Amino acid sequence: MKTVSYQNMTFEEYLTPEQIDAAVARVAERINHDYHNKKPLFLCVLRGAFIYAADLLRKLTVPTEICFVRLQSYQGMNSTGKIRQLTGLTESVEDRDVVVIEDIVDTGLTMHWLRHHLIENGAHSVAVTCFLYKPDALQYPDALPQYPACEIPTKFVIGYGLDIDEEARNLPAIYTRTQA
Ligand code: XMP
Ligand code: MG
């Protein structure tokens, strides 16, 4: 079992790079199918989604215009229940078919807030793809992701863009806490 340590905690490999690649490919195929005659605007939610966005876009055959926002809803390992917009939208989303690219949908607060914000700003449609989705943690029904790559239990995970206090984003696999 591959393990890594951060902040005196041990994490074990949960999804391998091969499993990640296959899951991203499955989402890409669905988006290529559903948007084949559209010109979507991809909106990557920084920081966590940058690696998933880079992998996903390289598997797409539809037009791949991309822009970025930076939102924060999380401090350490527990959600604060608040959204802060650290870097706002610079592109117009008016009449656009927006595909939000997120690292993980947990309670859904971030996607609930962002969907509302995009619709308010005139988006024609909003779909969400997230690399990880924790169905048991979802508290906002309108945050249900249309294109989740992997569903996971309600556990804290790191790697593949996801951090523990800004560390571990570069791990090529997803890791989870080992049971103490
Ligand atoms: P909500 O609750 O708004 O949370 O759906 C989404 C944001 O919370 C962060 N998050 C995590 N980050 N490991 C992380 O490194 C996790 O297990 C985890 N769960 C949620 C993440 O930033 C996401 O955008
Ligand atoms: Mg995030």
C-alpha cells in the first residue's frame, strides 16, 4: 500500500493514476457527445481543479475556451460554510453554455453559490463536472454535478489538485487518511 505523510498524518492511496485517467476519459467522452454542436465556456474553479481541468481539456474534441475563478469555502479539514470570491469572473457568461470544472463537490455549497451567480449573470446553461463527488455529504440539491468523474464516501482526500493546507496538490493519485 502506497502511503504519504503530511502534518503528522498518514494517507494511503485510494485512486491510482490509471483509475484517474480512465475516469477522466469517461467524462470527456460524455462532454464530447453532449456539447458536440455547442461552444461551451469552461470555468475552472481554482485552485484545486487546475489539474483535473488540464487533463480533461486535453481529452476534449469540442471547443475548449477556458476561464478561471478562485473561490474558497474550506479552511483546513472542515468546511466553514462560507464562500469567498478571491478572484472573480472576468469573462462574460451571458448566453453561454457554461461547464464548471471543480475538484470536489462535498456539501455542494460552492456549486450552489456559483450556479446561482452564473445564472444571475445571464448564463444560458450551467453544468458541473467535478473530479470527485461525495453523494452522502450533499446538502444543496441544485449542486448535484452532471458529470462527476468518481463518487467517493465522505472522507477527507488529498492529491490530484486537492490540498492539505496548500500541500500535496502535486500527488498524481488520490490519497485518504489511514484509520488511526
Ligand atoms: P463544498 O462543501 O462547497 O466543498 O461542496 C467544496 C470545496 O471544499 C473543498 N473540499 C476538500 N478539499 N479534500 C480537500 O482537499 C477534501 O476531501 C475536500 N472536500 C471538500 C474543496 O476545495 C472544494 O472546492
Ligand atoms: Mg476547490
